[in-house]
Amino acid sequence: MRKAGCNDTEIIRLGNQTERVILTEDRDFCQIIFTQNHEFTGVIYLRPGSFFSAFHF
């Protein structure tokens, strides 16, 4: 489900409500989840520009 344009908190809420894992390059998600104590199903943070080619899709 693509939700470009939604704010991060809304995406976290929708992900948890539908039991989906959030796949993102936006490091704000981790900060929001842990500092604002949101419930979440999961977040996979992709670090763009990794030095290791094994991490590139």
C-alpha cells in the first residue's frame, strides 16, 4: 500500500491497524515510534547508499 503524502504518524497507525510492516528510507519513522511510544507491527529501514553491494536491490 503506497501512502505518499500521508504524515508519518498516520502511516504508522494504518500499518499497525492492518498488521503491515512499513518499508521505508525515511529515518524519521524509527524516531517517531520510539520517542512517541506508538504501537507498530514492524518497520524495515533501508539505508540508501550502503557500501555493500549485497544490500542493493
